Amino acid sequence: MSSVDIAAIVTELQELLGARIVKAYQPGKEEIRLKLHQKEKGGIDLIIEAGRRIHITKYKRPSPRMPSNFSMFLRKHLGGGRISQIRQLDFDRIVEITIERWDKKLSLIAELLPRGNVVVIDETGKIMLPLKRKSFASRKIKVGENYKRPPSRGNPLKMSEDDLMTLCKSSRDKDIIRVLASELGLGGLYAEEVCKKAGIDNKKKANELTENEIKAIHATILRIFEPIITNDKSKLKAHIVVEKEGKVDVLPFELSIYETKEKVFFPSFNDAADDFFTTQIAEEIEEKAIDKREKEIEKYERILNEQAQALRKFTIKEKECIEKGELIYARYTEIEDILREMGEKRKVVTLTLPNTELQLEIDTSVSLHKNANAYYEKAKAFRKKRAGVERAMEETQAKISREKEKEVRVEEELMPKRKEVRREKEEWYERFRWFWTSDGFLVVGGKDATSNEILAKKHMEPTDLFFHTQAEGAPVVIAKTGGKEVSEEGLREIAQFATSYSNLWKYGFYEGECYCVTGKQVSKTPPSGEYIKKGSFVVRGKRKYFKAPLGLCIGIEKDKKRLVACPSSESQKSRLDNFVELVPGDGLEKNELSKEIVKFFIDSAKDENKEEIKRIATQDKILSFLPPGKSSVKLKV
């Protein structure tokens, strides 16, 4: 990124002020990713790559299994802090991000110039930790040292005409384009654009420019870079310049040098930079992947060549041994006569019979029949080795074919676009156990004495229905009826819900009894002289009793994609995409069962939905929906 690019990016990054730092990652040697949370936009990823770039990214790269020391340091010292300032230091390729936390105020310095760095400094300017420890002639990037940035150049966006004139007149035999590119940090591309639009020959010596020419250059700089000078991101026209060979450049506004080129425009410079640099990285990864694939193919071809040589060797040896065995039988008498004439006392003798080139090794301690058999056995051993090599060659050929067929699709596979998940505001009842009856009434149950107390005191109306079992340790269950009549099916569902979350489940009952009253019959005021403990209530008046089977379903709603626990009626099951039906019994403990249910939901999900299901069906959520004691899985759908 050039100084101009960074200035444009920083203009847009002002929207991150107030964002909270959630976590830090280091997916690459030079790359830091800050996971941020902003109230209005939710999760945002900010990428900082030392010596190269800074921008918001919508691409997700795999994080290392083990976090680096630097990322752990960032998590410890920046986690939970909020971004209070983002600024470009003068017009240099250096960005300072100030993070304020309840206990400290730190700065993260992103050096995006060659041999750049990422440095954490405290309020006094001392280096707490750099990404890379380095020493230069004018500064040291080490822990405990005062942070010094590289020598600064002039800022063309704030430079007056007089200052520009002084700079040009004092430059020694330098072309104006070199002065603008190097001395003012505009870079060659923007320096050329300034000269072209100001009507100045870019090869003209800077100290030979007239006053009017310098004024023209100054006015052109202010005009070209107006969106950055005024911090008006609405005037940016972010785009990528495209040619047949691919993406050529990324720019915050249009330049005449690319006037005839094809361009792809983006809603923000962050989006354009993200797309451009991600493509570059994807190409780099793709080159590495292709290089790796070619090396694998070379390796397997080398192995295949060695296997082919071994196969030839074993084939020849097998054939030779068979021929020697047959030769012994074919010229049995002749060999016996030769051995008798030799009168050798050596155990093994070597013979070459007339009219043959084969050398026979004969063991004189055994018969010629056994010598022939020995050659046949050797041939058999070589045949087995040959067969083994042939199988190995088939496997190697298959590996080569697989490698050649591999399609390197980096942008889709190695760097898939993050699926945006729309997070809806959590409803008040989602802090409790809840479900909707088949006739459309909200039912909410407590999880413990505290939530029972909150539910009855804060959320129960006189016209609501109050369900409870006689067994100790039962939840408060209220149906938000608003005085309307609940159907018989709805009442049975609520009764099953109430009994299933009572201790009747833990004791292994398959059926339980509960009663129902209106909200106005329930009070926290005990009779005079008596005391009721937390989570308990006084119920006055007539009660209606229900008997209900114990059974629950934990599943994912079809419409809102939320995790819900509900009675195991058929009408409730029909509302769920996937569910697990539970019954009391000597099954699994809650912790083991919750893991099994999480695995079931993830395994059942389609590949494109797995990440969303992981977010919805967490182990903690499932644990909060499980009834007391052990449970058995009756059905998985």
C-alpha cells in the first residue's frame, strides 16, 4: 500500500472507533488479524500485514492451532479494549491504533513500509512487544526501547505553496517526478498523475520549475487528494484496474493513467483492497500449492521409476532361476559326470555347461533334485516380490493420477468467503426454557430458584397460567395467555413440559402429575408467622390437575433457526428441522449427552450450514435445556 492508499483506508476506518477488541490471531508470519465487535455491525475482522497492507476483511483464513506468543500478548493486553483513535502518522506508511481499556491505554503501531513491523507501545511511548525485533541505524525495535518511527518526509496534503517551492528549489538536479514520488511520498503512480494533470513535464528538474508551475502542482495535489484531505469517504471512487492477465492495481479514486483500462468498482476502498490483496495472496498460495503438487508428482514418478527397475530385476531373476532348474533336469546325467570327474570337496561348486551361458551353483552335499528345487523356490520368491512391486506400482500410479487431477481452487477452498450470519436480537424469554404451544401461546419455564423467582415476579401476569408439580425441585412454568383460552392439546403440552423438567425425571418416572392455576392465585406472601424460601410460592384457591407422560425434544426451529426444548408431541416435532427425543432412564449423564447431541446436529447439517449450526447448537445451550439426571435418546431425526 502507498501512503495515499493508507490515507484513504484510514479515512474509512474511522467507522471502527468504539469497536471492542475480542481476539487477536496471527495466521501468517507477518499477518495480524484483530477480531472486533461493533454495536451496530457486529463482528468485524481487521487485517494488518507488516510492510504490506491494513484493511477490513471479509475473507476468513484458517487460524493456527496454537496461537503465537505475539497474538497471545495482544489478547492479554488489548482484549476487551475499545478503539479510541486510528490515524496515519503524518503522510507516512504508518498507522497508529489507540486502544483504551479500564486499566490501560496502549497503541498498536502498524508499519506498512518495506521491512515493516507491528509494535505495541504503552502511554509513555515505550515498546512493550514488537512482532519482529530489529535494529536500524537510527532506531531499535526492541522491548523497553522508546518507539521511534523512521525519518519522516514532508506531507504533501498539508504542505503550503511556499513549502513546496522551497523543497523544489533545494532539490539537487532531481526530476520533479522523483521529488513528488520520493521526497513527498506520493509514489511513482500518483506523482505521474499530478504532473500530467498540472501540465508539467515529469522529467523537468524540480529546481528549474517556475513559480506558476509549482502553484499548478500544489493546486493539482489539493484537487486530486481532496477526498482524503477533507476526510470525505463519500467522494472516494474505489476500484480495481483489470487487464486480461488479471487484477493490475487497486485505487481509491480514478487516475488518467488507467483511463482506457477496464475497472471494477466497489462500495468502499476497504472492500476493493480486501478483494485485491486477497487475490494476490490466493495466487501466492495457489503457486505454492501447484509447486507442492508438482513436487509430489516428481516424487511419485521417481518412486515409480525405481519400482519399474526393481520389477525388471525380479522378472529377470525369476526367469533365470526357472531356466537353471530346468537345465539341471535336462542335463542331469551330464552334471553328475562332471561333478564326479571334478572330485571337488567344496560344498558349493560353480558350473558352466557347454552350449549355455547359464552358471549353475551346485550344492554337492545334497542331490541334484534338491538343487533344482532350490532354484524353483528362488523363482517363487522373486515372483512374490514381482507381484508386490506390481501392486506398489499400481498404488503409485493412482497417487500420480490423483495429484494430476487435483484442482487448486484457492479462493473457494483455502480462503472461502465468510458466510454472513444475521444475528437477531435475543428475546427476553430465551434466557429461560421456553416453547410455543401448538395453538400459539408462549410457555416459559425457570431453570433454578433464582430464575423461578424472576419469572414469577417480573413476567407473570394475573391472567397467565401457572403450572407446577408437587415434587420438590420443580420449575415454575407460566403460559402467557393474556386471558385467552388454551386448547386441550396446548394444556397437555404445557403439563408435559412442566413434569419433564421436575425431579420426577431424575427419579426415573415415565408419567407425572402437575397442577395449573391462574397468575392471580400465586403469591410470595406467606400466611402470618410463616416463611417461604427463595423460589417458592403460596398458591391459593382451586387447582386443576393433569397427568402427563415425561418426554422432551431438543431441536432447531425451521423458521427462526433457534435451538428450542419442547414437549415430544407430534405437532411440536413438525416445527423442527432436526431434533433429538429424550425420555427418562438409565442413559447418559448430561455432559456426555450434550456432546452427543451437538455431534448429531453438526453431522446432520449440510456442509454450507455447518458453521451456522455450530453457532446455534452449542454444548452450553444444550446443557441448559437438558432435564435433571440421566436421559435416554429415544429418537433422532
